Amino acid sequence: MQRWRKSARAASIAVVLVFAFLTAARAQSCDENNPAGPAGNTQIALGTSDFTNEARDDMRSFIVTGSLGQVTAKIVGQTPTGIVQSLTATPQISQLSPNYGEQLKGIDIHVALKRGDRSAVVWVSLRQVCAQYFRTTFLY
């Protein structure tokens, strides 16, 4: 009976180790240049803290994802309706990191508004190939 328990225990440990190895290998083998690769999704809101000029017609944010894979972005909501002139979201390495000059991989988001409006809020849906996480930064 004791021999059976030791065998079962060893088998359980082996299964856990194999699963951990496969998970780590899959995370490391993600090809950022393959648009059909695994992707992460999220929605973010750009608001008053994301304006970059006094006219309040330009919003910008940088989302750290740990990836430079292909980005797909679309506007899923805006207040007031019809305020957005254009949206661009591009994979980029940060240039303005406050912590010892490290370069962070992520998504640079730029929204141009048709007119300045202090109350403008824009909700953006993001999808990026090989994104490991989505963390809002204060780089802009």
C-alpha cells in the first residue's frame, strides 16, 4: 500500500512539472510577428487625465503589454457622441520611462478629437498579439 502511495505521489509531481514546463514554453515561444498568434484583449477608457494639450483636443496613453505584436484597436464608445476625429494604436517601445530609463514594450494610443471638450471620454477596445498583460502607465 505504501509503495502505491509513493508511485501516485511521484506521478502527480511529474504531471505538475510537465504542465508547468509546457506553460512556460508556450509563453516564451509566442511569435510577435505572427498575426494569427495568441492575443490578449482589453478595454480602456481615455478621459481627462489623458489630454496632452491645453486645447483638450488630443488624448494619449501608453499601455504596457510586454509585447510588440500586431495591434487592433477600435472605438467602442465616446462621450459626447461623434467627438473622435481619429484613433491610432501602434506597438512601441517606451521612450519616456520614469524608472531608470528602462524600455517598456506596449501600445501607444493617440486619439484626436474634432474639438476641445473637458468632459470627453473615449472607450477603446484593444487586441495585441502576444500581450502578456495590460497595465496603464503615466508616461504621457
